[in-house]
Amino acid sequence: MNISRSYLLLCLSIAFIVACSTQQTARNVNTIRTADALSADLLDQKKAAVREVLAAVDKRNREIETRPDWIDWAYQGLAIPRLNDISPERYQQYRKYVDNGAAYIFVHPSYYPFFHAKKPRTLRKAYGLDESIVDLFLHSTADSTIVQLEQEQQRNEKKFIEYLTTAEKLVILVLPRNYSHSSNYGYAKSRDEYARYLNGIANGSPSILYMESESSSSGRLLSDDLIPLLLFLETVGAKTVLIGGGYVGRCQKEFYQYMTNFAPGDYSIVPEISTFSPTDLSETEASRFITSYKTDLQPFAEFVLLKTPGDVNIRHLPPEYLDLIIHAAEDTPLPFESAGGVEAPPAAHSVEKPE
């Protein structure tokens, strides 16, 4: 299909849907695990490939992203291309990054450490620049089960994005519009910690792009952003859009509903790479979710359904991702956990309990 004609059809379709669409109320829960039918040998091959990518991620994190010149560069501003700045004629170049028909979209990645409290939650020493704010948060001592769950979810999100970018799978980040000037951005008065973190998880990959939501408290897109996104997804041949990030039932819900109401397609929320707002959780619920990581992802799917009204697709990651990226994170206890129930010593940096 000619790009200009496709663009026109999309514009007309959106205008028609906006005028005529009604909110869907059915509950469509898709829990297909795409690799369930794989033979043991094929699954082992897939896991070996994932391990190779994760080893490359670890090597880059240790050898490149701790260098002073890289750190200085990473603070200079976001080095990820913005989808709106790419001409439609170049969209075809991204077709090779689609992951077996899937594109991954993360709404407001790492929202908790950077925007939740409207002030820095994690503090770094003046000259301790080897780690990003998210890494400092992950290595800090959690003072509640809720914060411990936030650490676990942030770890999963970060590790999976780093895997995707290093493996050159198509990733689109939906960032808060003009985040550095947002009143919610906790590091607005210091170095641009969010840019440094995002540049790190991008890993210099050609397969990652970003867009902007309406604001730091909304996951909806402006029409000027929605239309290029739809044309882009159509052009690259994305058959499935897998959505992570957060918060579930808040900005993620707004993005999901906006896309499914105005743009017919196969959109699914992936619970294990989504994050929950601390204000939506009790200590008991957080403890239950932490335990569920080791046994059953169903409670996470149920939470997404509870917080996301309407017609909702839920899709879990295939076994090679779950086993090596999501479940593997549990092998190392979080600082809040300790042998014999004795609290671990405080870290050199601190994290506050959510309000």
C-alpha cells in the first residue's frame, strides 16, 4: 500500500471511530503462552540465545556504561530517536526489528523512581556515578514490602528492555511529554537522571524509539502522535503490540484504552513487565504478589483486569523469557529480605517509603 494513501486511510478511520465508537465492556482474556508447544530441544536453543544476549547486556553495563566519558555523554540529553521525527519513507527500515510479528511498547518506563513522589526518592553520593538511579534503587534497602515489590517490577522491566534492545527487537517507549520540565519529575533540579537511565537501557540499539504521552500523569496520546504511530505499526508489519510499563489501571490503562478504542488491532497487556502504583497496594497484597513471582502469574493478570475496565487482552511472555529474565531475578534476594529475618544493613543510598 502506498504510504500517503495509507496515511490518509488511517486519518479517515480515526475520525470515523472517534465519532462512532462505544466503550467495549466484554472481558477478553488472552493468556496464550506463545512457546507452550515447543519441543525441549527447541526451547533449549531459544534459552541459549537469550543467555547470550543477557551476557552481552551485562558486559556492556560493566565495561562501557561505567566509563566517565559514557556517563558524561548519557547526561547530555535523550539519545533515542523520536518516532515523530522519522519520515514515513524510513519506516520500512524498522520492519526487520519486529519480533515474530510483535512490537513492544512501554508506557512511562521506570515511573516510580523518577516521577511518583515529585521529588528524588533515591539519592546518590556526589561522586558515585557508576550506577543509574534505577540501579541505586534496586540495590537499596527496601523499608516496606510495597517498595520491595516496586523493586522487583522495576528490575523485570529494566532487564527485559535491555534484553530487547540488545537483541534488536522493536521497542517504543511512551515517555511523559516534556518530562524534564514536568512538576512531577523528581530530578528536574539536578542532572537529567532519566535521560542517563534511558540512554543506558537503550544500549545504543537501532531498534528503539520513543513517543510522548499527553503529560506525566496521562498515558493518552495526542492525535498528532497517534496517527504516525498507527502508520508506523502498519508499515513495519507489527501483528501484535505487547504493552508493559505503568502504572496498571492508570497511565497504562489510558494508553491501552485509547489505542483499542481508536485503532483496531491486536493489543495485549503483559502483566510481568507492567508496574503497579504503590498507592493501589496494601502490604499484604504486595507480599502476595512477591510470592506469586515464584509460583503463578495469575494474580498479576487478575490485578490488570481489575484495574483496566473494558475489553482486555492479557498475554504472558514465552518460557525462555520468563525463565531467564523474569524468574531469574528472584535468585538474588532483595535487600529487604535477609537470612533469619534479620534486616540487611542500610545501603549507601536511601529510598523512601511511598506516601
